[in-house]
Amino acid sequence: MLALAPCPARRTVRYGPHPAQVIDYHLPEGAPEVRVTVLHGGFWREAYDRTHLSPFAAALARHGAAVALAEYRRVGGGGGWPATFADAARVAAVAWDDEGAGTTGGEHVLLGHSAGGHLALWAVAGRAPDADQASPPDRPPVPGPASGPAGRPGPDRVVAVAPVADLGRAAELGLSGGAVTELLGGPGAPEGRVRELLPLADPSSLPPPAVPVSVLHGAADPDVPVGLSRRYTAAMRRAGARVELRERPGGGHYAALTPGTAAFRELLDVVFGGPPGASAGRPGGVRG
């Protein structure tokens, strides 16, 4: 996937003043079957941007989706806590508003890969009743499924691909050279700062989402162990959430985002087929 040539967007829209606060729109020829907002991965670091997912976004559009490929502030470029989280919350709420692509119709699916999968799960997490009192003053908003700015509805469901779904476990494992510590603490931050923020930043520690969630994870993923998705799924199911986990035997970190692969076709079925429990596949089969 990383070797594929970038694909140009139909249009690009700003959602904030920072250079990273932009959304690229890849649109189908006709009316969209579904609207998909995409948050890319890269362990939340500035070195990785949305460009590597543009072929994936373009492929989704060819299959009938309207796609909003979002950028957000990342560690090393004005991101980290709370900026990265605030951007994810805003994107989830406003990607398809009247000032964006002007596209309506179809379900709104929030799709995230890797670190973007973590942000997608976080953005729709429930909020504890005493969250405002218990949180530090720099906590970004958690929109929830239907409480975006100015009453705008949030996503109808989430698809998380190889997500860093259990941030606490990822921190214990030191994934990608301590990426979680960089995200929450920044250079030289005391260890206590990370411990303080984990309950607010970790989807596995927050109340469950009210929207359905589908998690896809390769069982042989060398970058984000599938165990993180297993832990998240188990925790959310215990809390009553509607979450499914699809493990792909032998699957790696990028296959589902690589057009033409069997894993990509499975992802299409999830994106177009509806929430967990819906019948697999699309009417007439997958296009292309």
C-alpha cells in the first residue's frame, strides 16, 4: 500500500486555522451509498500524513462511497494531547456539514486505521457523568454519536482497522518506541502525566459507544498486536456495546487498505454492508 501513487482529491476543505486541519474529498460519480470519514494512522506522528491513504480513499469512491480523508494535528507538528483529540472530535462531527463537501445521503461511517482507529473509537466513546469535574481543564470534547457542534449528528457507526484500541496496553508494550507517551506526555513529561490522561484518552477505559462498532484486525499484525483489539472488544461487550471483531488469519497491518486484496474486499463488505449483525456483502456483490 505504501508504494502506491497518491491520488488527487476532488476538493479540499479547511476545518480550522492550522495547516493540518484539512479534509480531502474523494467523491463517486453518482449519489453515494455511504459517507465515510477516514482517519489515517502513523502512531499520531507528524512524519505520517493522509497522503498514503489517498489510493484507498479513491478506491472507496470508485465503489460508490463519498469519502472524507481527514488530516489532523500530530505529535511534532502542534499535535498531541489535547489538540489531536480535539481535531478527531471535530472531524467526526463536521466532515459532512453544509460547509464541507455538500454531500448528503447514506449512513455516515467513521473509519480509522491504526492510530486513526484509536481516534475513531475515542471520538464515539461515551462520557462518564462526572467527566467535566474529573477531567483536567485541557480535556478536548468527546462528541459521542449524536452531540457534535451546534447539534450536528455524529457517525452512525465506526469501522476500526488494526486500531490501537487499548491505549494502556500499548503504553505498557512501548509500541513504536513509546508513541503513546509521546502522544499524551510529550518530550520530558513526567510519567504521572501519562497515567493521569490514560483514563481520558483510552477507548477501553471510557464508557462504551452508543453506535455499532466493527473492528478488523490481522492476526499476524507486526505493528499493532491483535490482542489490543481483543481486549477492547471484550471490555465493550461486557459494558453492553454492540461491537464485532473480525480477525483475518495471517493478516498484516495494511492489507485491508490495499485495493485489490481479499482483505480490502472484506473491508468493503463491512463498510457497505451495515452494522454488526447485518447480512454480509452488498446487493449485487462488490463492484469492481
